[in-house]
Amino acid sequence: MTDRNPNLGSGEELLAVRDLTVTFPTADGDVHAVRGVDYVLRRGEVLGIVGESGSGKSVSSLAVMGLLPKSARIQGSITFRGEELLGLSERKLMKLRGKQIAMIFQDPMTSLNPVYKIGFQLEEAILAHNDLPKDKARKRAVELLEIVGIPFPAKRIDQYPHEFSGGMRQRVVIAIAMANDPDVIIADEPTTALDVTVQAQVLESLRTAQRETGAAMVLITHDLGVVAGQADRVLVMYAGKPVETGGVDDIYYNPRMPYTLGLLGSLPRLDVNRAERLTPIQGSPPSLLSLPPGCPFMPRCPLAKDLCAEQEPELVITDTPEHWAACHYSALLAGKQADEVFAASAEDAALPEEYGAEISGVTGQVTNTVEEVAE
Amino acid sequence: MPSRVNTSAGDTLGGTATPPSRGSREFTVKARSQRQIVFRRFRQHKAAMASLVVFVLVVLFAFIGPLLWSTSPSFMSNDIFTAPDGPHPFGTDSNGIDLLSAVMKGTQSSLIIAVVVSVVSTSFGAIYGAVSGFYGGWTDTIMMRIADLFLTFPIIAIAIMLDNRFQAEASSLWLLIAVLTALFWPGAARVIRAQVLSLKEKEFIEAARALGARDRRIIFRHLLPNTLGSIIVISTLTVAGTILTETALSFLGFGVQFPNTSLGLLVTTNQTAIEGGHPWLFYIPGVFIILIALTINFVGDGLRDAFDPQQTRVRA
Amino acid sequence: MLVYSVRRLLQSIPILVASTFVIFLMVASSVDPMTPYLTKKPPLSAAQLDSLRVKFGLTKPLLQRYWDWLTGLVLHGTFGSSTQTNFHIGQQLGYAMEVTLRLVIGTILIALILAVIVGVTTAVRQYSKFDYATTAIGFLFLSLPTFWFAVLLKEWAIQINESTGTHFFDTLWESSPNPPSGFLPQLGDGAQHLILPVVTLALLSYAAWSRFQRASMLEVLGSDYMRLARAKGLSPFRVLFRHGLRNALIPLTTQVALDTAALLSGAVITETIYSWRGMGLFFINSIEMADPDSVMAWLLVTAVFVVVMNLIADLLYAVLDPRIRLA
């Protein structure tokens, strides 16, 4: 286990999200997209927020930027350097956006305005917060393009977005985010829409951006590989709530929530010499419109017991400080591999009627009760 | 959309002492077919629903009304230019003809023309557009240029000329229907072609081809059914458009001719009615035209909203 | 950009030529210059009728006649000879076109400006009372029969004129028989005659275009680049106009050009109500006077006008949307 960032936990607290909930009213009822998120972002660190579609990871970041639709009901607290962002006037938020907190969006093909040149869009970002003469702004724009790795920046600055490839466009978006040396950069699935080969280049640009600006970063993704390479700390979200959080090594080597374990188990591994089936998590995420009581992961969890259907687990500290998990039986998972808990199967994503640790073929039945382990 | 394998879809929200089976707990939202979704969304569009009701009433008025109202629209009584009252709720005209029955007959006529034109032009236009979009290339270019030709000339001019030529047949409605169909089909063709262009890139078309489906099958079994939403909307709006265009043609003397009648013809013959002191003869048929066009437009709009998958209406 | 324009221009020409042939066929079969002579009393002799046929060129084969007409137009710049006396087709058509253009351009301007304002406002304030009200009114306009409303408008104008004792609204003709002298008074006179027809015609266009603009604006408002623009910290004003409107106007420009043909049809009707001596009257007259060359000229000019408008739409689209220029 390597200690990635020696300054972990000691930097200035930049962004603090406490008990954030976001609800959207729809024709079918209220959608509880985010149900109580807490995290703290310190200077110089990278926080990876991991989750599948619908887990609430993007919504919570849009809430930070104040970019949610007006119909959204937001509660809780988001503070940036001590100042409360929720309820802040649009004028004040305007000053923060693009200058102190910057955001990178998922789809580079649609993030840039097709009718304006790249240079115009970059300079616009610079001039919005700095009183510079046009030529200085242009110089800075060319500089930025060079930093993110766009070849022939002086020429390409006068081109239109459709003349750039997807990866290049995303790098331009990164350049825009970096333009005013922000304190926090939020990258919302920056590589999801790109080919794997291009992903590496974009992630490199992202790393450069962080280095050059010294910003703290929130990296949102569903790709565990991306997080492993970039993040210092990880927050795993499911059904609108965080279910596990900790340092990246803790999460990857010692997951304490079945969902995290399942996610890691479903990844193909090149370093393991086994010719075995992947271990998927069967079933699908619950609807955020009508969540039953209890743990939202219960229907898909092989460890589920009666308690899980009645009471939603809170985030509790595991054996390491900074490593928290929301599972009644997280102790049972210590040292387990994914295929010891989940059934290896090539079946359809639909959940069979009887699903649990009683499935035959699972190596090592997890039947120890909490009391037995505690003894 | 494929329906879910597990159909024990219930609205089980309850947390009871014994946890319910996992299957039903997993799916807590009702599954709906596309038709159900469309109907449901249409019902939420209040203006469209109200308009549908009014439109149905108008149709009943036009077709069932004459069975209940015995005065004939061709009977020339002695009451000339009477204002709306008692025996003549809509008044009478210069020949003593009862306006109520005339309006009923006119509405029948206008509606029939409009529906026929709509069905024919939309069907033809949809198939034309689908074929053109499907084959692409030169076929597409030539076909669409031909369609454009129809759009280039003001239809009024064409109508006038054709009418001039076919003087004898002009008293039949077929000429009018043909002219109006010629006006509306290119619009349908364009919209359907655009949809087909984007649909044909989708994987299910590729899959159909891979299974060896012939062109005709792909067009009629796969492409066109997926444009059903647009087709329904277009045909609805064409009905409204036809009624209004027929009015215009009648005004110029090139629409419906005697002995046939239509709302447009009624308004035309009575265009000096206001100055003449019997405004009801001009207003009433006009109001009917507006009513029909308005209700159909609202219904068409409601249908368009109902079929549009990207519409998210938030009850804020 | 230049290549694109030239290419589109060249593409339009064959269409135009093809259309002329089609309309020549239509006109030749529906407008017969012999018509007034066939029903004369006392009836003309066969010899007289034959010499008339020769005079009108009806004895020549169809293709020959078409060729003669086409060469006459392209090489000699003439529209042919009218069956009406002392009637120079080109000149008369020119007058008529100028009159109608006043109406069409006025309509496009008014309808477009209103449509953009209302379309953008209702998109930004979606589902507000203003949105519902304007949508309802818009639907009403879309459902009004043009001529019915024109008659109504004329009546109201006359009543207003009478009750206020002024002559504010001119309901007859496109200008007064004895127009005032001087540029500004003439302009004012023209304007007074222009108000009612423009209002009549613009209502329908405005209704259609404002809905279109609203839909287009809504689509733009939900796009990713709008979100990024806000994330950059730009003012809402700038985001809306510089990024939003700039994109949302593009589809409308094409739509306006495409609607021009329909607008001409509407203009024909409107002119008739207000007794304007424009293209409408020219056409109807030509038909009634069984004057095929005039009808041909009219159809050709309108076709050219529509093709030119379509071309302008395409070029404008390319100017506004850089992605198109590559196509």
C-alpha cells in the first residue's frame, strides 16, 4: 500500500458539503436524487466520486455550482472557504463560477458552442473574470491550449469545435476550466464519452491542469480504473447516498460494503492468472421515485438479512479512521474477495426469485452472524 | 421497449415485519407500454382534452344534428334575412334558407373533405418520404426536388388554373380534394423523410438487414411504424390546414361550388353581410371554421407533446 | 464559403428550368387564348378561327412553342406577347411585383420581430401565465381564415374611421388615387394603406414562427454548451443572447424562407380583399383574359422568387452555422 499523498488530511478545507439532499418534482412524484451527502475537499487532493447512473453523483456536483434547474429542492449546506453557497445570489455565484470553482462536463461533443471559434470561447472565460486587453487574453488562451497539449495552438485557436476530435475538445474544455486558476475543479465523467485510448490523454491533461493550478479536484466517474489512477480519496455512492468512503487504497484493497466489493469484483483483471467468470452484481438500481425503507442495496445483496430491509444503514467507521462504510454487516467483509460473496454467473441482469448467500456453487458460505465475528 | 423479465411489478412500498420477496421489492415503479404512456400524457394536456370534447360535439352537431333538426338546407322559406331567433336559431339568408341547417351541411362537407385530404396526403407523403429517405443518394435528391416543385408554386395559382381547365368537373369535389392533397403531401414527406434519415442509422435496422429483410419490409415493418407519432400529428394538423385553405379557395371562387356547400362557401357568399346589416350570416359560419381549426390544432399539439419522448413536464 | 454558394446556385438552375417546362405544360393545357373567340356571337368563321390560331401560335407543336418561349426569354429578354391590348407583360408585371413586395416584406419584418421576441420570452419563462396566454392567442391566429378576418378587420377599420372622423385606415387600394407629393407624405400614405393588409397577413406567420422559435429556443436552453457558458461565470444576459439566441435563430431563418411561397398565396388573397393592384390581380386578370404568356410570366417570376428565397435561406444558414460550410 502506497501513501499517495503525504499531505492527505492536512490541507486547507476548501469545499465542505454537509447533509446535502436534492429532490426533483416530476409528473410521477418526487425523485430523491441525492439523500444526504457529506464530504470535505482539501487543497491539493483529488476526491473520486464513484457510482452508477442514477446514484446522484452528478447532481450533487451541479448543486455545488448552482447549476440545477430552478424546480430542484436543495437542502443542507455547501460551503466554499467558509462561505455558504446555497441560497447565494446569482450575481455572487457568477463571480465564483469559472474563477474559483470550475467544472468540466461529460460530453465534449456538445459542451462547446458550435458557432463560435475555440479562441473566442476561451477568451470569453478569461475576460469574464479579468480585465485584460484582447491581445493579452488571446496570448493566455494560446498558452492554455499548449498546456493541455493541443498541437499548433496558435493556428488551432481560430478553428471551430467541429474541426476538433472528441479528445481534443475535452482538452479545450479542460483549458477553459483552468483559465482563471481555480481553487476547485469538478470533473463530471470527463472520459466517459471517449475511447479508452483517448481517455489516457485526457486524464493526462487533467493531471496537468491540477498541477499547474494547484487546484483540488472532484473527479466523478463510474470507471474504477480512472479513480484508481487519479484519486487520493474515494466516495462510493448508491441510490443517492454515500455507502463507503475512504482512502483509495482502503477502498480498493479492503472494501467493507457489499456494493463496493461487487463493483471491484466485476472488473476484469489483467494481473490475475485465473480463467474464471466475472462476478457481476445482479439486478438493477432502485427507482429514486419510491424507495422502500431499509438499505437500497438489499435486493441485490447476498448478505442481506431482515435488519437490512427495516433499517437503512448509516455510515460508520470501520477499522481504519477515515474509512467509513454503510452496511450492517460490514465486519463480515473483512478480507473477502468478490467471488466469495457474490455468485459468479453469466445470467441475465434480472434477479432470480431466490437470491442470497444460499446459492450453490458459491465458495465459502457467509453464514457467520455478527455476534460470532465479534467474539 | 422490451418489457422486464420479472413481471411481479407491484407498487409494494410497505415495510412490514417480514420483508417482502426480493423480486417485488426490486421493481417499485409500474411498467407501462408506449400506448399507455402516450394516452396518459395526452390526458394531462388539459387544452387538448377540452378541445377533443368540443370537436366531438361539433362532429355530432354536423352529422347527427340534421336528424334532429328537420328544416332542410335547401328549403327557401319566406323569411328572408331574419335574425337568429326561435324557428331559425342561426337566422336566415337572402333566399330564406335556414342558416342552422346550412351550417350543419356545410360542416359535414368541410369535415369530410378535410379528413379525406388528410388521410390521402399524409399516407402518400409518408410513404414517399420514407422511400426517399431510405434509399438516399440520387433517388433521394430527385424525389425531394420533385416534392419541392409542389412547394414552389403558390397553390392558389395552381388551383385557379386547374379550375379553369376543368370547368365542367369543378362542381364535383374531386378536383378540390386533388388540389388540396397536392398542397399538403410534400410537408408530410419532408418530416417523415427527416425521421427516416435518422432512424435508418439505428442498430435495429442494421439487424433487420442482417436477418435478410428486403427493402420493402424494412420500410413498412420497421421504419414507418416508428414514425407513427409524427404521422398522427401531421394528419391531425392537416385537417385544420385543409379547412382553412378550403375557405381561401372558396373565397376566390375556386373551391367548393354550388350545389355542394361548405363553411368556406357560406362565408364567401355572405361576405357583404356585415355592411348589409345581417352580420350573423358572416359571423356564424366563420366562428364554426375557427372552432374546428382551433380544437384540431390543440388536439394535434397535445398529441405532439404526448409522443415526444424528450418532453419532461415538471409540476413545479 | 464562395464555393458553397456557387455550388448551390448552380444546383438551383436545373430545377428552375425543369419547373418552367412543367408550368408551360400546365398553362398550355389550361389557358386557351381562343376562349373568348369561341363563344362570340355571331360566331366567327372557321377561316377566321384558323387565322387566330396561327396568330397565337397554337398550330405549332408543343415543344416548339416551349422552345420559342424559352429562347425568347433567355436570348431576347421578352416574356412573350400578351393577348390583351397595349399590355407590355414585363412592365405590368414589374409594377405588380413592386406592390406585392411591399406587402410581403412588411409582413416578414413585423411577423419575424414579434415572433422572435415572443418565442424567446416564452421559452425562458416556460409555463408562465404569459406563455399560456400567448400560446392561446397564437393558436387562435393559426385557426383564423385569412379572408374572413380581413373582411372583419376592414369593417372595424371603417367603423373606427367613421367614429373618429378621420381617414386613418385606408382600406382600398395600395395607395391613394391622388397621392400627396414629396417623399415623406408619400411614405405616410403608403403606410396608411399598408397597415391593415400587413396585420392580416402577419398574424398567421407570426403565430407559426413564434411557436417554432419557442421550440428552437427551448432545445437550445437545454443544451450542454449553455450549461458550460453558465459554468464559466458569464452573466445570464450574455449566456442567453450570445450563446442561446445565436443558435436558436438558425432554424428560423430557413423556415422563413421556406414559408415564402405560402406567404405569396396569402398575399394574393389579402390583396383581393383590399383591392390592391398587385400580383394577385395580375394573375386573376390574366386567367380571365385567357392570356397564357402573362400567366407564364407570373408563374416564372414567382418561381424565381421562391427559389431565390430558398437560396438565401441556405446561404444564411451556412453563414450562421459554421458546421454546414463543410457539407
